Amino acid sequence: QLSYNLLHNGSKGQLLKFQTHYRLVHLPNQADLPILLMRLESSQHAVKHTFVLNTYYQVSAGREQKRIYSFTTVQTGYGTHIWVDYNQNGLEELNEFELAVFKDQANYVKVLLPSNELVNCQAVDFNQSLKWTAPIEWQRLKGLKQFLSRIQSVSSFKHENKVQNQAFGGQLNPFDLASAQSDVLLTNAALKQSLFFNRYHSKFGLEYHYANTQNKQLMTWGFDQKFMDKHSLQTRFNLIKSFNVITEVQQFSKGLKSDLFNNRQYQMQSFVLRQELVYQHQQHWRLGAIAQFTHSENAQMYGGELALIKAIGVECRYYKVNIGNIDFKWTTHAIQFNGQASTPLAFDVLNGLKSGKNQTWSIGLGAKTKRNLQLNLVYDGRLLPNAPVVHVGRVEAKYLF
């Protein structure tokens, strides 16, 4: 076996750290197994921290279990998932659990169970972020530098890949997606980009966000896959003193695919238009009125379901430093959906609501004592079509060290 380590700390806070380890494992009645472990960490900046680049790269090898999961009940409100009996047979089946939208429905947690099936695998984990922020002195200049001082950019990329039956060293390339589908054990990829113009300006601001995420995981029954691709554009205008108008447009697609569960396959295309009018009185009072329209349509190959959601709401917040806060929110949702109500697609697109008129509201009280004890009281309510009113109350205490 061979090992090598390198550590370099630059005079201006820059960091470069590299570690590698090679081992040749002799197995009885089998070919020798070469194992390569490698890690690279880097933090670099340039032009007075205008550019900040962080990199993390890791290569590893070992044996991976094929995964299987289950769901177990927990105390009400302390879980992450809800059981929806889609086929009305009274049995808890793996394809009937969804992430809970409302806290009082979160009665289950997802538990990964061990499997006896082990496979040799090679893995690569790559993370990189790049941030651009213009030097402060550019704000006092004119021309191009003054314009660039209003722009901020944050980019990040993450890719995790685990494969089997790959030649030694083949996993070194984090961007190699050419592996055979049957050899993939796990793929997690996320690309995010945020661009800001006049981010902290009191009169006008513009934001653009892009996110692309993909997940593919090998289970004992085959593959589970999910993806999302989202664009978002937000503008902020200060009309007159204390009044702001915020407009947001979103276009995104998201979907699921499972080799085992046919009801967990869909690909939705959505468009969202959100308008918000905000009144800010000094630092204590904030009032808001919100209107939102959502159009979602499933791909024809998966059923072509259509959902139209119109939402109108109001928000109010009173806050005083070192004293506490009062929050109130009420929203009504008018929903039209032409698909089956008891499906994972309906639960995801409608966010746990139902076709027809829905109402949700919440009231929150927060207080902070002189002994760093913070108390929060929260009341949530909702009214869904053909269902009784749901009232939920929570009390929370935190000690701030």
C-alpha cells in the first residue's frame, strides 16, 4: 500500500489539502482487488475576494448494500411522512407514503433497512461553488465598474456517483455519466445558480434562480428516480414610501419514476405567477397581500392530468427586538384538478389539499425572556372540501446559550 499527503496554507487564507491512499487487497480464490482513496480540498480567492472558489473532491471504493426501506410510526408531529391509503385496503404499502405537508400529519419516519446483497463499488463525490461579489470601492466609481458592483452571483455544483463493475481508476472523472445503467448504484446531482441585481437596494431589485436536481438509487426491486428543473425570476419595486411590490415567475418540471410502483411515475410541467404587495411600517409592522396562480400539467404518456390553483392570502407580522413577535397568515385556495384524487401525483401537485375551495390559516406568538429563554406558541388550522375543520396547537421552548 502507498500513501501521500499534501497541505498548503497560503499567506492570504487560501487552502489546498490533498490526500491519497492506494491499497491492493488479496482475496482467496479471487483476483486481487485494487482500492484507491483520494481527497482534495481547496479554498481559493482572487481580486480582493471578488471571486471565491471552493472545491471538494473525493474518490473511494468499497462494498455497497442494495437498499430497502420501511416506514415506522412515531409520535404525532415528530415524523416526516404521512400514510395515504390510495387503494383503500387498510394496509400500509411502501408506495403509499408521502412527505407530510402539514405538521399534524407527520406520523411516520423513513427507515433504511440492512440488506444481505453486497456489491463492490467505486464512488466519487465532487462539490464546487463559485461566488462573485464586486469590491466595495467599485460602488463609488462610474461606468462599467459601478454597474458591476450591483451584481452578485452564486454558483454551485454537486455530483455524487456510485457504480459497480468499473475498471480501476474509471471513477476518477466526476463528470463521467457514460456508465451502463445496470452498473449505477447511486447518482445524486445538483446544479444551482443565483444571480442578483441591486440585492440590497431599497428601490428596485432583481433576482434569478436556477436549480436542477437528479436522484437515482438502486433498491432491491430496481431503481427509484426523481428529478426537478426550475427557473425563477423575481422583481421588487418600491412604489412609495413603505410599500413594495414583489412579482415572481416560476417555470419548472419535476417527476418520479419507479421500477416497482406504477403509480409513482409522472412528469409535471408547471408555471407559477405570484404577486405580493407589502407594507412595512418602520421595523415593527409588516403587512402583506398575496395572489398566486399555478398551472400544472402531467405528460401525456403518464396520463395528461391538469391542475389549476388560484390562491389569495394576507399576512401580518409584528416584531420587537428582545421582546417577541406576533404572526398571522390566512390563505384560500381554489383548485381545479381533473385527475384521480388518491394518487401520489395529486398529493404532490395539490400540496396535500383537495379539488375545490380550501382554506389554511396560522397564528404564532413568540416571546424572549431576559434569561435567554424563547417561547413559541403556534396555532394552525385548515378547512378542506367535504372534511371537518382541523385545529392544531403547538408549544415550543428553547434555551439560547
